[in-house]
Amino acid sequence: MNATRTRAGSWRVFERRFRPVIREDGSLIWHIDEVPRPVVGREWWTVVDCNGKLYLSAGFRFVNRIGYVRCTVPWSDTDQHRDYRYD
């Protein structure tokens, strides 16, 4: 099988590296009105829709936003330039 390569990292790598928080209802995605205020730190990622595929992008984005994922491991300056597939 010939896998398609993209610049985006895989969900499995994201999950191991940043350890997303599972919510009480079993989901990962927070909606903007559910995000605690004030938002501080680098533990938030935005789930964005790009041509029908979902990706995680570091920090808060608003264009094509589906929701947010909170992680236990914060992202760094180099992580903000890399997206991950949300499979």
C-alpha cells in the first residue's frame, strides 16, 4: 500500500506527544463557549476544516474552526508551525 505523505503530522503522534484531555462526556472537542476564561498557556489546539479534512493547529484560530482540543503537554514555538491530522 502506498501511503500519501503530507506535511501534517499524524493523529497518533499528536496524541502521544501532547496527550489530549478527554472530557467528562468522552469527547475531545470543546466549543468556544465551553473554553474556560481567561485562556492562558499553550495547551489549546484548534480543530480546523480544510477542504473536508480536519487538522489540529496550535493556539486559537477562528477561520474554518470546528472546535478546540485541550492537551496536558503545551506546544512550543516550533510546534505552532506544524499541523496534525485529526483522524
